[in-house]
Amino acid sequence: MNVTGATALYAVIGDPIQHSLSPAIHNHWLKDAGINAIYAALRVQGENPEALIRALPQIGISGCNVTIPHKEAALRALGHALHI
């Protein structure tokens, strides 16, 4: 794949995350489907993962999966985005 400025970026976020098989699995089917995208594992640390999750669209992440321990922070971030 030729990664360009038009390449979409997707991710799985968590901590720890280095053991995740998601990038290998998702990059395989993205390539097979001819989709101009990559899928990465991002280690999210810190006291406020909710703020980082809310910022993902602003830094170009098109979508993500969330692992423990950040599922609750992702729900709060979603609630914030939807004003609920």
C-alpha cells in the first residue's frame, strides 16, 4: 500500500495495547478490499483518556475500537459529543 495524505487512519486504543492482533487482522482485510486505509494500535495513557478520545477526529483518526480500561472513558466522550 502507498500511504498518502488521502489514506484513512483507523486504530484500536488501550493500555496495554502492544499485544493486540487487531492491526494485523484489519490491515489484511483493508488491503484485500482495496481500501485506502491503515489500522494502528495506539497506546493511550494518562489520567484523562476521555479528552484524548474526544480529540481523535481532530487529529485525523477516522474511527477506532476501544479496549479495557478505556471503554468507560469512550462512553463519556460519546455522551459529551452527543450532549447527553
